[in-house]
Amino acid sequence: MAEVRKGETVLVTGANGGLGVVACQVAKALGAKVIGLVSSLDKARRLRSLLDIDVIVSGRAWENEVKAVGGGGVDVVIDNVGLVESSLRCLNFNGRIILVGFAGRNGIMEEVAMNKILLKGARIIGYRYGEQGRRDPRASERIWEGYLEMINSGAIVPVISPESYKGIDSIPKALQDLADRRVAGKAIVQCCNPGLAKL
């Protein structure tokens, strides 16, 4: 959707989440310089231990830091958090922002002034996986083919949270950790001891 090209700079918001870690890997596999944005130094350390990302940014002055490490700005933003207005400040002229799903902080969607989009010559593309697949199944097939090719080549690897969730009793904790944004990558709940499974 973002048409990422080799040599471009891509900013991924919420880079340590389940979608963010995959977006970082896909951008890297396409030859982009990847800047991962996270909300704390702890998440930055955790992400650095899980993925090979060019730059990880966190903190209040992240827009300036992104512009500095991006050589003035970025070409593409993959936004799954709801930071369009801030992302526009970091975007190069004619850049692209992909707004994934219903990205909104605390359930509140942004209202962005149109003049900011015009001044940057920006393209903002909304992407809802299920709706896109229903309306354009062939495009979804191509996306999956490319994705599976990257998995098979090893360009994308599963990123599993180091937190251990064992037993059905741990499901509430896993869900709470997801809600509190403490999970890096995917959370896996081991529901039973594989040695005891009867099927």
C-alpha cells in the first residue's frame, strides 16, 4: 500500500506491537531505512533486542529526532497508533502515510487540518485489512504472496513476547498486558502441557 522503494526512509509508529514489528521487517526487506517509534526507553531496549532496526526513537521530542535521523524527514509513515498530525511534521514533500485500521489514541480519532496535508503534498491512505480483502481480493492475494515469500526467505521472522503465559488462567494477564501495551510482538498463551495432549 505504501509502495516502499529501496533507499527510502520509513517511520513505523507503535513499532514494538504485533503489527509494528511486522511493518518494520517488511520495510527493511524492501530495502528501506527503518525508524521505529516507541513510547518508552524500556520498549526501545526490548525492541532493539528483538529486531534489527536502523533507528529506534522514543520520548517527547520524537518528531525532531525523526527528522534528524531521517535526513530532514521520512518518505513513508506506517501509522497504527493515530499520530497523523505529528507524522506530517516529519514527512518529506510528496510522502505517504498509511493509516492502518482504526488507529486512535484512547479510542479517539484525530482531526487533521487539510492545509497541513496540502503543504506537504502528502498522500494519506487508509487501510482496513478485512474491507480491502472484500473489495479487492486479487490485491489481497498479491499482498499475501509477497508476505509469504518474505517469511519463506527469512526476511520476516515471528517476534514473540518474552513474557511467559502458561495455562488458561494466564489469559486475563495476557489480555491485560496487551491492553497496557506491554507486549512486544505477539503474545502466546500455552494452554496445556503438550506432553499431556490427548489428540
